[in-house]
Amino acid sequence: LGVQSARRLSLAEQEKSRLSTESIANELAFLRHQVSPHFCMNTLNNIHALIDLDQAKAKESVIQLSTMMRHLLHDTGIEQSTVQQELAFVQSYVDLMSLRFSDRVNITLRLPDPIPSHPLPSLLFTNLLENAFSYGISYEEASFIDIECQISDNKLIFIIVNSNFAPPRSESHMGIGLRNTQKRLHLLYPDDHTLDISDEDKTFRISLSIPL
């Protein structure tokens, strides 16, 4: 009787673990799939704004978008990408956004060289980028977005510092995108990541550290 009880308990624990794993995988898939529609909407709005201002840039932006869409359509269906692929996406995103803005917007991007090919969750930086470009740009005032990726001691550190023209802090600046990223990080690296967010002197800073 004792052996049977122990076996039933073991089977119950295995089933509980399987269901928990499935639940986490399903939630990660849901969060990952949320990225694409939001990204596409914002990017198409940028292209629409360019059409009347500069048709040549608008055409160039469509080409950039098609390259990025291939990445999005591929990687929303998989859990793992690579550091190289994700940082190539970051470069394309910055190039696309830069087409729209004047010299009053200073955009800098610093990436490691060489870029390793370690596995990395797909589309992990997209919401952070969108947050910076949504709230860090003003058409009346000089503004900036500074993006840097560092790789050291088997850790990847991704930092974005931008001017902040968001409404007063609270839910407006901690919108769906950042909450989505926080949830994904908690599920992917429950005890092995840091996401520091600060908002001081009209400057917004996000620093993410994850293991490779």
C-alpha cells in the first residue's frame, strides 16, 4: 500500500510539473506574439508620416520594414534566436526610425564587435526600443536616444537612455510593452536577471542584464 501511495504521489508531482512547464511555455508564447502587432502598427504610422515629407525615405523605410518583418514572422514562432540576429534587428529598427527624424534628434547605437552567436530569446529588446522612440522624441525640442549593448563575463547588458517627453510618470510610461518585457524576463530568468528603470531630470534609463 505504501509503495502504491508513493507511486501515485510521484505521478501526481510529475503531472504537476508538466502542467506548470506547459503553462509557462504558453504564457511566453502569448507574450512573444503580442510584440508583432504593436510593433507593426507603430512602424506603419512612421512610414505614413514619411510619405508626404520625403517619398525617397518612405520607399527606403518600406524596404527596411520588409527586412524586419521577415525577422518578426520567423521569430514570433520560435522561442530562441541568437544574439547576432537580435542585434541585427536592433540595428535595422534604429536605421528605420532614424529616417523620420531631423538633426535635432541625436540617435546613437553602440554594439559589441564581434557579436557572439549565443542563443537568446527572440524579440526581447523590441518593447524597450519602442518605449524609447515613443517617449524620447520631441518635434519641438532637441532630444536624444542612446542605445548600447555590452557583453562581458557571460552576461549581456542592454542599456537605453533617452530624453523623456512622456506625460507624468505612472501607467503611461509603464505601458503594455514594458510590463510585457518584465513578465517575459520573470518567466525566462526568474532569479538571474536585472531590469533597472529610472526616470530623473527628464531622462529615462533602462538597463537590462541577462546571462548568456
